Amino acid sequence: MNLVDINTLFGTEEKCRELLVRLRWPEGPRCLRCKMPVVRLETEKQLFYCKDCDYQFSVTTGTVFNDTHLPLTKWFLVTHLLCEAKKGMSALQIKRTVGMAYKTAWYLCHRIRHAMTQTDKPMLDGKVEMDVTYVGGWNRNKGQIGKFDNKEVVIGIRKRNGDLRFFHAHDAKSGTLARYIRENISEDVDVIFTDDHMANLAAMRKAGRKNHKTINHSSGVYVMGDIHTNTVESAFSLLKRGIAGTWHRISAKHLPAYLEEMEFRFNRRNRSDLFLDTLRHMVTSSSLTFQELTA
Ligand SMILES: [Zn+2]
């Protein structure tokens, strides 16, 4: 689906609402409170009414769309833009492209991103790569010692030919790495590939994962047969280009949400229903108020 299709298929509020209803309730609309079937009221806003508990609501009630003043057609356009932009898109760019206030664009992007965080994350198995990278912060004059002082730690775990996970971690010590291994990598994983950093070796021991192979980055070797961490590193490079080129400066507070957005899009990169799947997440997600976001 391209921008012209979106504009043709979902060019009116009514068409947008119809799609959201189908995505939210594939078997027909149900009451949000008592789950009973409801009737559609003949109103401009397409409200639903539940006779059983006397409750009135719309398809967007309780979701990230909750209380929005923005036309759904604009929501749809921005969702499409975020789905298509591999490295993400800044609120400033959205402001210019779609035509809205910066603050509106910023809040809108965060709500779409919020919906993208609400996914199932099965344990990874097969051949899994794990690596650590550092983002943000600039310590130009501190030399090697202070290099990572105000940078944020991102842990990447990726199943080859499969899913990616990004995490914003407090540090890259072995205990922290072991926790992410236990929480994300299946006990019957075939093999875990990392570089030969000491923390990785200790982390595998602590997490009780024995099938571990390392590549000697410390002696300048990057690939040995199928032993490498190149596929997780290519995901890191996409993330870094996204941060450098589109988001400019991300606060540590919002970093986890940006990571989730990158992960969501990356794991669906070959799916033709990415746009619909994103909308499905949006219309089944919880709400996110401006106060919650800026607290
Ligand atoms: Zn009800």
C-alpha cells in the first residue's frame, strides 16, 4: 500500500472509522464494559450503544486515539509514513510533510510508538547473536577512559533470519547481560554468538547457557565461518543512522520507546500488512495521555 492508496481508500473519516472497527472487533463490535453486542447509533461520530449496561462509546475510546482532535485521515497518513521510514521519521519532518503543529506531531508520533510497544515477545531460539552498543552523548575530549560516560547502553539480541530485540540497559556488566539472556533467549537455543568481551563469557556462565561461540573482535577478527555478530550489528547501524539523521537528540527517558519502534518495524519488514498490523495495534492498545508522556 502506498500513499496514493491510503489517500484513496481512507480519504474520509468514515472510511477510517470503518477500518478501525473491523480491526478492533473482527467479529463485530462489543461493549467495552460488559462485552455484549452493541448497536450503532445514527450519529455523525459513529457511536456505539450498549443496552445491557447503558454505555456509549466509539471505536477509538480507550485506545491511543482517545480524545484526539486530529482527523483520522491524518492519523492514517502519519502511521503510513512511520511504517515506511526504515530509520524512523522525526516529528519535525511529520510537521512539514503532513502540515500540523510540532507539538501535535510529537505527541502523535509518541502515541503510535506507544502502540508499537505492545507486542508479544517469544523467547528466541535457533542461532542467536547478541551485542552491545552505545548511543547518544558526546565525550570528544575525554579520550578512551571517559568515552562512554554519558552514553546510553543498548543491548541487541537477534535470531538469524528472525526477530530482533533492543533493550536500553543500565550497564553492560555480566550480571545485566545474563538477565537479558535469561529473559529473551530460550534454554534450548542452538548457539549464541557474541564477541570475546569478558563480560559476555561471564554472562553466559551466569545465565547457564553453554552453547556459546565467540568471535575475537579484540584481535581484529570479525567473521570466522558462521561465527560473527554481523546481523545484530547491521540492526545497530540502522538504529544509529536513525538517531543521527532523524531524531537528532533523544532523551534517555524516551529511548526505550524509540527502540521499540525500530524493533517493531524491523521485525515486520517483510510483511505486506505492516500498515494494517500497526493500526490493529493502535486500536487495541491502551491510551497515552500528554501528561503521562511528559511527566
Ligand atoms: Zn455493556
